[in-house]
Amino acid sequence: MGRSEWSRNAADKRARNEATQEDQKRRRLNGEEEQLPIYTTKFSKDEIDAEGRKPKKKVAVMLGYSGSGYKGMQLNHHEKTIEGDLFGAFVAAGAISKANADDPKKSSLVRCARTDRGVHAAGNIISLKMIIEDPDIVKKINDNLSPQIRVWGIERTNGAFSAYQLCDSRVYEYLIPTYSFLPPPPESFLGKELVRLAGEADDLSGYEERQSEVCDFWKETEERYIQPYLDSLDADLSASVRKKLYELEPEVIQIEQSTKADDTITRPAPSEEQPPLDFPDPDKAVSASAMDQEPSGNNPDANEQSPSATLQIAEEPSPISKDGHASDEPAPMSALETALRKLKNIITSAKKAYRIHPTRLTRVQSVLKQYVGTHNFHNHTISKAPRDPSAKRVIKSFNVGSEPVLINNTEWLSLKVHGQSFMMHQIRKMVTLAALIVRCGCAESRVQDTYRHEKVIVPKAPSLGLLLERPVFDTFNSKMRTKGGEDRQEIGFEKYREEIGEFKQREIYERIFREEEKNDTFHAFFAGLDGATTPDLLYLSSVGLTAAKKNGAAGKGENVERLAAGVSEDEEVGGDGQEG
């Protein structure tokens, strides 16, 4: 929702507050115990009087956080959130008075960007009225926060400042393994349908040309890893494993697993062997000259040794008990289940050994450029009708880093998108569509097709790789340079660059890599899409949008999205929030 639309459709806060007060009054009259949100504290009158009154100032609080283990940024009465922990730390540090500790509205708290469950932020901003006379207030706040949340600084603003209304634009980063751009396995449902429909559209040669730089991957994986393992099994078991290999198993494809609250505080020490990351700046788009450079992973001589000599087989996951927790007792598994799991681990490890070809990297950038401009993104969010004006969003740039980064034998890309504002799940759906277009070898113009009024199913990529890099306040800062006094500073993160860089490495990047290494999140997501026996994604074939309609995809989209992404019913609520 843009700034002008926000002004036109602002909620009736007075009516909402009156309704809340009426409900509280009813509870008191009925003798019911007042239910306070988990992030508030109710102090006695004596404690409030003893503290006294202190002056409050309107400020912008610059902060960063890792979203793992939290139910998003926004305050929630019953769930652990980033703002909930922040509010508690403000009270504990004396930045919010005890008189206001029971309700954040008293401090006029407003967030710049709401991030959903599991989404990170290197830089985000909230505005509120705070007590800032203590010169050590930032340190005291951080002392009351887990290492996953850091306050970078606090800047005085004018009384009318709103972190949401005055934000010009936002920059997000998405980290994704390069194997996510491999084509679907030829024996999977999606893989078979892409070839069949390419032939039907008389585009088989074109399809093969668009997949030329990866045409040998699955053939080599079959010859080097899959078939030798199947040959080691008895004939009947081998045939059964082959048959079930690419069948979708919904209970396995749960990629957005909730994390226990304790995980938000306990953090493994960073690996001593892990050097600090230096992702190339995706704002510098991949140039065509990248195609002239052959990466080591595609070097024929290197392939003689890798991946076969260095293939790292994924470890077996801990058995899961009925209550959802890891169990010390090994779960009984049949010979078929054991063999199938072993083979899937082999295939996952082969995919992680893949190194993206420069031609494919250039194609990724070419697809991302299709998003730039003002477009109707109703297919990239939820609960938006095609004619809803708020579905139109402005994308200023969308680039991929020119050099992948190798972490724990997995190659990663950094995608960076700069937009005016984003709808719920928009960035994650944009990333999925771009990856699917490259994976499925279809025309880049398929992005443009999603801007039309037809309903197109676009699953959302895992939240694991998404982080808010920074909000941009250029207009406000320009006015401050002209009118501001000595106590008014520009709103931004440049002065905290070193601290933010260290935090991103420790709390965000390394956490993303650890979770992917442990859970194979991206593999599970795309394997779910490849194996889903539904026509919902057939618009990615050479036939185009008519393929999904022709094969009866209408009305089945929610099923394939939930199946592939492990989305719970209660997560899909609302549609006007920021990206998450």
C-alpha cells in the first residue's frame, strides 16, 4: 500500500480504540481478569508515582534482527515477536515509562516495514516517543535483548515523523542456492510435462536450447550416483525405490518449520573455518560479458574430480517422535524407506555440488529485469483482485550478484530488489517465479503474463532466504538537511555499516546457511513443486497460460502452494501487510 493510499484508507483508530475500551470495561464489570499482551507489564500506582515523569521525544530507532524463532515483526498479543521483545527492552532500559508499559499505543509506536515469520532484517526502523536523556540508552536497550536483535542507534525527529508514511522505498535481499535453478528431474511430473508440452507446442528444440547449459546434469547424476546405488540393491527393492523416487510425499515437504522460542537465544558459535561473507553487490547487474567466463564448477577438467570425488552425502536427520520433537529412539523404517531416504540424500548432495553456468546466471538477471517498472502484482500476493488499485507496485531495480559465493559445498546467489513498497509474500513469489522460469526453460515474457487479470498460481519461496536490507528516507533526509537543527540527523544506516556487516554475517547469513545445511529447505521446496501432480504450474511450459486452463488447474492453486511450502491455514490471513 502506497503512502497516498494509506492516507485515504487509514483505519478508524478512534472507533477501534473505543471498541477496545468498551471490551475492557465489560470485562471489569463482569469481574474478569484483565488479559494483558505477553509483551506488556502492569506496574502498580506506587511504582509509577515513584518513577516520576520524564520528558519524551519523537525518535527513529534503527535496528536489525534475525527472524528465526519469531512470529514476525509486528506485535502479537500471544506470540513472541520482534516488536514484543523490543518493547520489553525499552521498558526495562527506562526508555518507556512504567506508566506506558502496558500499551505501546501510548508511545505512538509505528514500524517502517512489517516482516513475517522467519524473515530477517539488517536494517529496519520504528518511530515512537521515548525517554532518551540517558546517554547510554542504546547500550541499556541492547543489554535487555537477545543477540538476535540489535538497536543500531536512535535519532531525534520532528513530532510528525512516521516511519511508515515517510519511507520512500525499501531494499530487500534474498539468498538462494544456485541448484534452485536446475531443471526438474526428467522423471518427475513437472519434468515430463515440460517435455511433452514443448513437443505439443512444436518448441522442443527451443526448450532444449534454453536448457543447453544444464542438459547433462541429470544424465550424469543418473549415471554416477542414482544407477550405481540402485544396482547395489536387490532387483525388487531397486524397482520399488525407482518407482517412488519422484512421488510427492507431503509429510516430508514441510519447509517452514516453527522454531522453539529457546532457539532465539541459544546460538551456536560461528565456525572458525567460515570466512566473513563478501557477497558481490547485486545492484551491479550481471553483464553479458559474464558469459565469456567459465566457472570452475563447469570446467571439464574440474568435473573429472568433482562432484564424484567430493560429493558430500547429507546426514540422516534425527528421528521425529509423534509430538514433533527429535527422538533418541530410532524410528522403525522399512527397507524401502531406508533405501529411498538414502537415495534422496545422494541426489540432494549431487545438486549441492552444482555450480551455475555464466549463461544461466545471465538468464536469471534477464528474468529479474522483467519485474522493473510499475506493474499489477495481484498474482504475487494474497487476497488481491486483479482490478484492485493497490496491487500496482513500483520496482526500481532487481539484480543478481555477478559472483556466486561457496558455503559448505553449496553455491549461493544474492538477489537484491529495490521497490517503493511490497505486499504480503510479494518478494518471495517473485523469486519463485523467476527461479521456475529459468528451471522450466520457458520464455522470460511469462513474467509479463502474470500481470494480466488471469489467475496464475505462484508459490512463495522459503522465508529463510529473505532479509530486509534497509528502508530509504531520501525525501525526509533532504528536508532535514534544509530545515533541521543541530539535534536532527538524517535517518539511515551508513554510520552503522561495520556493526551491521558483522551482525549480518553472524546472526543472519550463517543462520541461513546452517538451517539450509540441516533441513535442505530449498531442495524440499522445489522437489515439492516438481513432484506435485497438478496442472497449476504448467503455464511455465512452452504452451503458456492456456496449458494450466486446458488441463483443469482452476481452483487448485492453494493446494499446490500449501503442499509445496508447508503453509498452515492460520498463516494465510490478511493481505495488506509488508513483505514477509
